[in-house]
Amino acid sequence: MTRSINQKSQLDKEAWQLLDNSIIYYQGKPVGTVAAHDPDSDALNYDQCFLRDFVPSALVFLMSGKTEIVRNFLVETLRLQSHEKQMDCFRPGSGLMPASFKVELFGSEELLVADFGEQAIARVPPVDSCLWWILLLRAYEKATGDLELARQPNFQAGIKLILDLCLAHRFAMYPTMLVPDGAFMIDRRMGVYEHPLEIQVLLYAALRAAGELLLPDGDGDRYLHNLTGRLGALKYHIRNYYWLDLKRLGEIYRYKGDEFGKEIANKFNIQSQSIPGWLAEWLPETGGYLAGNLGPGRMDFRFFALGNLMAVLASLSSELESQRIINLFAKRWEDLIGYMPVKICFPALQGLEWQIVTGCDPKNIPWSYHNGGNWPVLLWIFTAAALKTGRVELAQEAIAVAESRLHHDRFPEYYDGNNGRLIGKEARVYQTWTIAGLIAAKELLANPDYLNLITFAESFEDMQCIL
Ligand code: GLC
């Protein structure tokens, strides 16, 4: 018994040490963590600090009192934020936060160099970076009680620039945000263009965070007014039109097409023939989830874990829907957790669909990488969502599954196969967000109060409805 406790704490120590080794220093100060420290493969851009990858690291640092690195990260990435007014070839638009950055030496001077996607494979825009940035700023404030940082004029201006970019009115008919393919964690062509769930959920959470962080002085009031309006519309849209359970599926199945006018059922002209064959059988009686995407004549019925779990954390899904999302995991454990939590999306695209949708991407072959691979980084979000919905036993079980393999397998980036049994075909090892994801999950389980760093209560208006 004592030996196994010792062994366990030895493993914990190893994970903390690996996280420590991943820290990037700039002018002597810690500013971020590298994406991976794989001794066996070419670094490519994995020696950079990705903003989205830093999220679990930041949460771990905030939970353990190492708040300085998170503060430095927020300050430096704000300096990197794009102020470019022109929007020509591969120029980031004003307000965009980089996908990643690294420290480069120019003579004897160290400089931070950012990549906004202009160097990334396929030149994909990191839309999620600025949304995660706002969420981390709020988490920092919650963990430290330091309200001054976000109140500094440059921080207020940075938040407003992000809001300008995200809330700009262009041709959109929906309150959801229109984005190109590969604009978030899934940063390759995967048919996740238009209104992917992940982005909408992150937008919702970031708007709620911005509502807490923005000061009402000057033009702050106008921003607060705009974001409040958008929050209401976004929540209505996602809850009403993205939600899928057996009842809803039955309605879609009997939809009529080509309906015109205001009071119609099939607002987006979804054809019942587009419902995939696996779905009716797969959906459990007590489960449900938010669809992957919704556009004109298009509902992407795939299940995407990050968007659904973040919807639970942000209270974008109602309490009942959140319970149903977690029930789906419980009932479809083999598919969504299997041998490594958590499946990034279900099911994989196969055959002709894979050819057309991914453009024959050899990295995203069925049940690999973004196309149905299992990503241990998602363990922390799963744990947080399970705890928020009172399903502690599911969090414990998932952590146990992950822990039984991650140390031995050297913390791979992702796993492959229907149930995540194989280490990913091209996965790196010592991937930082895998390491941080495990530590963050264990810390959350040990101290559920940390949930407040990254969760949102049902909003005020909802509480009024309930009362
Ligand atoms: C891959 C992932 C992306 C991540 C990056 C660095 O490109 O798809 O989400 O940020 O690796 O780990």
C-alpha cells in the first residue's frame, strides 16, 4: 500500500517536473510553455508556445500559486495582438491573437516572434486564441484577486479590439460567428468551417468573461450593451437549434423542406435524408448533445467533445442539457472515452466523405488525430464538466484510465483507433498539454473549488426565469 502511494507520488512528481521543463523564458521571465518536448521528432513549430495549448498549463499554474507566469503570458501576448488595419494576403486582422509565439535571438537581443497562422500549415486562422485569452484573463483574476491587471487601459483596449473583431457585422444572418475551416483546436480541413460548435461556445464564454472584465466607463458601456444582446441571442440560437436528443431527432426526421416565412419549423432547411444512419441507434434515451455545426441546409451531426464540454462549463447548455451531455458519455463510454479520454469527435469521416471533406488528408485518416482520435488534453475539461454536473465517479474513472497509460506512454499528443487503444500514428510524446491536462484534472478532482476559474453560473436572466 505504502509502496503504491509512493509510486504514485513519484509519478505525480514526474508530471510536475515535465511541466516545469516545458516553461519558456523571455528576458529571464517565464512566459509560456512549449507545445512538446519530443526527443525523437523534428520540432517543427512544437517548440513554440501555442495560446490554446497553454490553457491547461495556465490553470495548473494558477491552482498551484505560480501566478506570475500566467500574468507574464497575458501581458506579452497582449503586446503581440494584431493591430494591422490592412487585410491583404495572410495579414492578420486587427484584434487577432497569435496561434503561437517563440523567443528568437537577434544579435544579443531576445524578441518574441508571433505566428498568426501566416506560417501555419494551410494558413489557418487561430480564431480561438483571442477567446481563450479573455478566459485566461478572467481565470487569473479569480485565482489572484488582482483586479488591476484587466483594468489597465491597454487590457481594456485589447478586450475591446477582440470584441470589435468578433462582433463585427458583416453578412451573417445568425448570432453565431462565421469562421473558416480549421479555426480552433482542429486546425486542419475537417469540414468545421461556417459555424462550428467549439467557436460558438468559446465565443459565448469569452463574451461572458468580457462582461465581467470590462469597465463601464468611456465607451465601455456600449461594448457591454452589445455583448449582452449578443449573449442572449447566441444562447437562444444554440439551445434551440444545435440541441439534439431523440425527441429533437424525431422532429428533424419529419421536417418538411423549403418552408418560407417566419413561423416555420425547419428554419435552416435541414433535409431529413441528411441524418446519418448511425445516429438514431447511437443516441441513448437519456442522453443528448449539441450538434457540431449548423448552417443553411446543413446540420453536422457529428459529436465534438470540446464544444459540448465547454458548453457545460459555460452554462450555455441548460442544467438538464448538461446532465444529458454527461449521460451521453456515461452511456457511450467505449466510444467517447474508451482506452483514453477523450474522443475529439465521433464518428470519424470515412471513405468518400473523408476524401471530399478532408481533401484526402493522410494525417486525418479515419479514427486518427482530429478525425476521431482520442486526445488526453480533453481530460481536464471532461473532469471539470463531470464535477460541475455532480458526476464525480465519471471524473474519477476517466482519470484512472488516463493515468494507467500516460506515464508509461510518455504523454502522447493523441491516440488512434475506435476506442483510442493505439498511440497516435504521428503523435509526439511529452506533449505539454497532455501533461498539464492530467495534472489539472487531478487538481480539480482534489479541490473542486478550482472549478470557479473556468466555469460560469447560469446567468442572471435564467435565474429570474427559474424563480
Ligand atoms: C496541432 C493541434 C493544435 C495544437 C498544436 C500544438 O496542430 O491540432 O490544436 O495547438 O498541434 O500542439
